[in-house]
Amino acid sequence: MLYGQQVKTERHWLNGNSSLLGRRDVYIRTDGHHWEVEAQAGGAGGRSEVHPCPSRATAEILASAWLGGRPEWRELAPEGEPQAHSRQTSWPPGRVAR
């Protein structure tokens, strides 16, 4: 949750690897006012880095950098309803969740 608000996943990419060791996900999330990008390795129980972004445009740029233009990445349909973030998210930038 960002500042106690419900968080919506705006975009989600998956690298197409179904094994836990090889799976990578990139998410863009917002609470309507704040934006964050999460790069996750190893599925929901794996490591992740969450970076707050000042705008949607900045979040898109950061997510694109993590995707690296590699063709194996596939964008999944965004979830239609807001969701509670699975981890507590805090700001300042550079927080690493494990």
C-alpha cells in the first residue's frame, strides 16, 4: 500500500520463464498519486527491488530499462480492480524487499 491507499497494477511484464529460478516480473503500480516500479526475480517469494517514481512517464522509462528490449518479455493484461500491494511499500527510493 502506498501511503495507506489501494494500489492498482497498471502494467505487468513476465519474461516467459516458468521456473522459479528463471522467472522475472516487472510491475508498474500506482495509488492514483504516487507511482512505483517493481522488478521481481523468482516469483512472489523471490527478491524484488521497488523504486518510487515521480510520474507515470518516469515509471514507464524505468520499466523499459529493466526490460532491456529483449523479445522474451510479454506484457500481461493489467488487473481491472485496485489491489492491495502484497508487500508493505515505503518511500524513500531504493528500498529493497526480500
